Amino acid sequence: MWGSGRAAGALLGALPGAALQRRLSSGGPPWRLLFFGTDQFAVESLRALTCSRSSGAGLVRSVEVVTLPGDVPVRRFARQNRLTVHSWPPELARGRFDVGVVVSFGCLLQESLIQQFPQ
């Protein structure tokens, strides 16, 4: 996850084993998240983020998903939960998302994609 401040760490507290890379920024929650994942392991993290959005805690404004083509667990979960799904590689407008979360995705993200996230 790319994030900033104590709230990012608090959000990750719900995700066991998650690693955090921080970039300093003045922005803060609620965040517009873009989640990258594929398998059942990633679904559990996506579920926690989706619950955080629904809880009203104010950390997550929206969650959209990038996954590989085909019938993969993250795509199924996203569709069942009415999340917007983008196929890999995504074509994204700069500034549309605040934070990127990558869990068991299976592809390397290019630096140009990573740099699109201000947090």
C-alpha cells in the first residue's frame, strides 16, 4: 500500500502481514483506493478494505479493482460486491486514485503507474 500518516497504518492493522511503503504527502483520508490482486489470498485483504469503506470510519471513500483477465477470485468478489473492475494493464487517468494497494497480484507494476498515486 502507498499511504501517508497514522491513518494508513491504522488501516493496515486490519491486514495481517501487510507491508507499508510511505511517501510523504499532505493528503489524507478518506482515500480513493485502487486494489491490485488476483487470488483468494488477495480477496481477504480486499474484503477488509471493502468493510472499512462500509463501516463509516472515514478512511476509505471508494475501492476499485485491477485484476488479471479470466475468472479469478478477486474479479468474482469485486463483481459480487459491485466494485468497478479494470483489466490488466489498466488505462487510468492521473489523479483519479489516492492510494494503490497490491496484494498477491502476480505482475510487476511499472514506475509510471506507481507514480500516479500521490499518497
